[in-house]
Amino acid sequence: MVNEAVSPRAWPPLLTVAPIGRAQGVVRLPGSKSMSNRALLLAALAEGATQLSGLLDADDTRVMIAALRLLGVAVSLDGDRARVAGCGGAFPVRQAELHLGNAGTAMRPLTAALAFAGGTYRLDGVARMRERPIGDLVDALNAMGARITYLGARGFPPLLIEPAGAAAAAAAAPSSDRAIRVRGDVSSQFLSGLLIAAPALAPVEGLRIEVEGGLISQPYVAMTVAMMRAFGARVQQAGSTFRVEAGRYRSPGHFAIEGDASGASYFLALGAIAGGPVRVEGVGSASVQGDVAFAHVLAGMGAQVDWGPDGISAAAPAAGTLRAADTDATAIPDAAMTLAVLGLFAQGTTQLRGIGSWRVKETDRIHAMATELSRLGAIVQSGPDWLSVAAPPAWREATIDTYDDHRMAMCLALAAAGGVPVHIRDPGCVAKTYPAFFDELERLCAPGRAALRP
């Protein structure tokens, strides 16, 4: 729930998840982080006011809301609802310093949206954000005539955006036989940011954006396009080329945000390894989020998975043991972290490929997962863009480092279903996207069979 009067629960520096014997129940998921921040920005850029429902209240959405308010956009909150008074594409404030934490879903799209806003803006974040690449997006925007400079290491935040003027954008925008090009193999957020900014930048004949190299996390780009269309944009896609017509976003009046599909993966996995059934509500067969594909992989591992339009449930395999997965996880890198933990419980070796983007997330997730899974006794191997996990010959009680990465904390907490206590350092890092995660975990576990201890 988004409520400015309520602070997230304060967790101790070290939290023990006692062995989990059985888990079952229903979880109503918080709003999707990716959808929430896209919806906030699209509503801010639109003409008219938009009512958002299902909005996530977490660190990443809070920094986006704070940034929009600094830019002069009125955002009022009431529970998980928000009213955003759109600025019609022209931010009222032309000089601001924006601190965006470690929220890539705020840093990348706002960089694109502000590039030709006619103001002077400084965009920065936490220390890890200064290590997360943004050069491909900046290069694409500067090729259009933007004036974006690096205030630190080249290719990384912090950034200084200075007025380029509409004339510069129009002069540099590609004609019908040219296109703006951006790499898609580092982060899909570069392309999503360009797409969101494109209607205001497009010349009369439209703006063509071509993706160079492979495109990771393609479902997130599809989500961006679907949400742009909901706000009145006209977008066409042919293979790796996108064409966006010139125009302004228009408020749809109301926009509903789905539950978080990435967050759903933890509880579906819990159902599969701790008996279940566990049902998540807020995502299902009608979801536009690519991470619902996790449930298909889980079913392929032998779990009992049932689908509805707005819910998914999972229970342990009828045969009792999961089978190892061999998966190209290029499209679902966030949910794939949960698959790595499921490798602890599966027969055979779980192979995850296409996860090179893990290297530039909140931490180097390939290194972090390999290190922490090994602490539990797993047999782990890794490479530049892959990870393999085999079940521990003998489970070990372990203290888990989370690297200030919310997904590390949530994934590794599930290891307590292996029958050993798991001690999570800095459990409060889940506030980035799922502040109530540990409360929900404790509620789902049968009384007396699992507990959280400071």
C-alpha cells in the first residue's frame, strides 16, 4: 500500500529464517515495479490527469515520485492509488537535481525524457548506480542533438543534462531513410527509455529506432509498447525496428497496474519446494509481464501449476521431487534468479544461460549467486553469461550476504526449505521492491514449522 504516513517495517541487520517444513496460502502481490514506474512517467508526460491503481509502494517508486514532484508534476497518493496531473510533455521545472537511488527504471527513462526538456538537470544515484552502464542510451540521445555529459566515469551516472532545444532535436532526428540506433544487449531499459521519449522527439514522418545486436528482456520492451499505446502513442514494430509517430500522450483516465510477476516467482517456488499450494493473485494468464513465463518453467520442472486470468498457484510435484531445468533465461533475467535457488532442490544440474545482464544489475548477480549458493553446500559453476547449480550433497546452515540487492535476499530466504536455518544479512534491502516480503513468507509457513528470528 502506498501511504506516506506509514514507514516500512524496520528489520534487524541479521534475520534468521528457520527451517521451513510446509508453506501454503494466498498472496496478493504488490504492484509491479516496472509497470509502476513506467505508468508514473507516462502519466506525468500525458495531457490530463491519470488515476493509477495498484501502485507499488517501495524505494524504487518513491524515488520516481520524488523526482516527478521536483520536476513540477503534482502526484497525490491514497493507499495504492495515485493521481498524476500530467504536464503535456513540458516539465514545469527547468532546473533540478534528481537522486534516483539504485532505480534503473527511473534513471534510464528519465534521462531520455529530460534530454530535450529544455532544462538543466543533474541525475545521480547511490554508489552502485554509478557502476551501472548508461552510455548506449546517452550516445543515442546525443546523436539526436542532446547535450548530456558525464560528471564522473564515462558511460556511467552521474549525468548533467543541459538545454538542447527542440530545434536541435528536430535537426538531428532521422529522416524517413535514417534511424536512431541503440544497443539492446546490455539493458532493455535503454530502448524502453528511448521509446517513451520518442513521441515528443519524432519528426513529422515519425521516429525510427533500430536495435543493434540482440535484445535482452524482450518482454519488458513489449510491456513498454503496450503501456505507451494505452496512453495514446502510436508505435509499430517490425523485427528489431520500432517506428513511433509524433504526438503527445493522452491520459486514459485510469490505468491499473498488475501485481509484480518477478515477486510472484518467490512464492510460486515456495509452493513447489514446501508442499503448497501457494497461490499468487494479481498476475495470471492475462498478464503483460514476461516474468509470468517463470511458471511455465516451474511446470516443466514437475511442479503442479494452475493458471487463471488473475492468479497462479503452485504445489510440489506429485512425484515429490523437482527436475533440473536447462533454460535460456534471456527474456526473464529477474525471475531466473529464483530458478537458480530451485536448483538446490532439483534432481540433476540446473543450467541457466543468457544471463549476462546479471553482471550489471544491483550487484554482479552471477558472482553473488555463485558465492552464496556455495555457502549452502551447492555445487556451482559459472561463466560470463551462465550459471549451473546442483543440489548440495549435504545442506549447510549459512549466513547469506545480500550485496544490497533485494532479489538476493528474497531468493536465498527460500533455501530454508532445505531443512537448515538461513541467516540473511541486511534483510531490509527488500524495501527496494517488496517491503512486506518477509512478513508474507512468515504468514505462509505453517505455525511452528518456520519463523523469523532477529
